[in-house]
Amino acid sequence: MKILHLSDTHLDRSDAPNKHGVNATESLRLMLAELRHQRDIGAVVVTGDLADDGAVEAYAALRELVGEFAAGLGAPVFFTTGNHDERAAFGKVLGSGHLGVDGGDCAETALESAAGERAAVTTVGGWRIVTLDSLVPGEVWGHLGEAQLDWLREVLRTPAAEGTVLAFHHPPVALDHPVQRPFGLRDPGALADVIRGTDVKAVLTGHFHLQVLGFLAGVPVWVTPGVVNRIDLTAPPGTERAVRGASASLVELGGDSGPLFHTLHARDPRAHETVHELGEERIRAFIDARAPRD
């Protein structure tokens, strides 16, 4: 099965440029237009930071744009929350986050924990797609609570016909980079304990706005670059540079060599232009103010 994996759309409540001069809705439209020639897509997965400020209007616009695109492919859509998202607005517009080709909620099983975490399961072509909720309100870093992990453990007790794919926002892997290390998924070992030895074949995440491949308990973890912009790691050490250029990923499951991951880039005439650049002092201040404390 093929999955189109997008992340970090950061839609605003209005179809207008953000504070950095980037129109997030236009970036998404451009990316979807470039993806229109893809064939045999089984699912579209969007791993969080859907709305930049959690506005209902942003989720409605996202549902319309991505839903119409996916319906044209004959594929369901699976959305997860990210640190910029707001759970109540997400649920009001997207329900469980699992939308069928007809636009209706298609989740087979769903969880809403006492803490408000939202997780769901849907099977597509024998593949079980599980979305998790790594959002910690008000924080940049992510966490999967005990209720979610217990629920996931029960889900995975019975193998799927083809295998399982997990999708959530905060990566449980990171490069040796000052912003990635403290702001990914906290306590990835807890998730590793749950998925080790199960039928999980891939973990799909976003958040870092660049592509990274790593492993957790022997399972490939793919971080897809952002739709609204991407992070350019050619910037000087200790700094951060974001540049224009919408990207997405094609994930091919199964076969002798799967899963395979391929990055797709929109043809943007302004691609690679700097969106913002943060020096070492600002990066240190950002980390000091927002990194998790034990």
C-alpha cells in the first residue's frame, strides 16, 4: 500500500500570509496540486500542526482542501494533533481524525482519555493505521500518556492482516541538533516497550520540518518535512534557518524491500528563500524557556 504523508500545514484562520510572509494555505494548495498525479494511494496521513493557532476555521479549510484531494484519489484521510493544535477545535471539525472517502468518520475504534488525548484505529487494505496524540498543551515537546500506551498495547495484541502503521506528531528519534533533542517525543523508551515484537512496520511523524529516518525498537521512524516550510540544516551550528518550499512523502509498505520512503517537493518558484533565521542566542533562549524539566 502507498501512503501520502504530509505534516505541519500550519493553516491560519484566514487565507493570508503569516508573520513570516508565507501563505500556509497557498503552500498546501501548491503541494496538493503537485501530488495530483500520484496513483494507487491507499491513504493520506497528516501528522499534526494542522492549524497554526488551533482555530476552527483553519481545521475546516484543511478538511475541505485535503478531503477533496483525497476523495479524488479514492483514499481516506488520517489527521493527528501537533503542539500547535487545539483538541476541542480538532474534534469539532475532524472528529476522531479518521475520515473516509465520503468525508464521514471511519474510525473502527477510538480513544478519548481522561486527559483529552485522542487516538483511533482504521484498517485499510489489510493495513492497520493507528493515530496517536502526542500534544502537551502549551508545550513544544510531546508525550504519549499512560492511558494511550495501555490502549495501544491492547490494540497491538492482535496482529493486522498486513501490519500496523503508527502516526503522530513528535518524533521519538532526533539528530544531534539543539532544537530537535529537547523538543521531540519525551520518553520514547516507553513507546519502544509497547511496539517491540509487534506487527508495527513503520512510525510516521512530523514536527521537525525536515526529513529524518531512524529506528525505534527496530521499527523505521520517518519524519516528513513540513508543508508550510522546511528547516535547512546547512545553517551554522547552533542556529536555525527555515526556508520556503512545501514538501511531502510517499511511503510504500509491503514487498521484499518495504517500507520505502521518498520525499516529494512542490515546484515553488520561491523555494529556498529564507523564511526566518535564528542565531545562537535566540536558540538558547528558546530552549531555556521551553525545554521540558524533570
